[in-house]
Amino acid sequence: MTDPSTVLAGQLRPVEHCSECGAGFVCGYVAGLPECWCASQPLLPARRIVPNQHCLCPTCLQKRQAAAQEASQTPD
Ligand SMILES: [Zn+2]
């Protein structure tokens, strides 16, 4: 299991760039790890996942999760 704090502490080289803000971050799979830190994150609702979109950095992933949660709490 890949601990996000290990990744964010810079012990691994950023090899990916966020499709939203362009920040460099580590994708565990690309770095050759058995698992990426993103696998330990809560999954986003399917409609929040954009086909063919590149991975997001931890910050943007969190923002998107927060937005998804807010949207799900809004009554119709
Ligand atoms: Zn980002």
C-alpha cells in the first residue's frame, strides 16, 4: 500500500502532471509501484469521472471530491 504522505514528501519523483492545475505529482502505477495513492482515496461518482481525462493531483482530486459531496447533499 502506498502512503500518500510518502509520495507527497518527495521520496518519489513526480512523474505525472495534473490535468487541471498542471502540478507535478507521483502516479504510483507509473512509478512502478504496485498501487497508486489514488487507489486509497474515496471513489468519485461515475458522473464525475471524465473519460480520457488524465489523473488529477491530490489537491485537485480532493477539491473534486468535496464538490461531488456538496452536489450530492443539495436537494433537488
Ligand atoms: Zn491539480
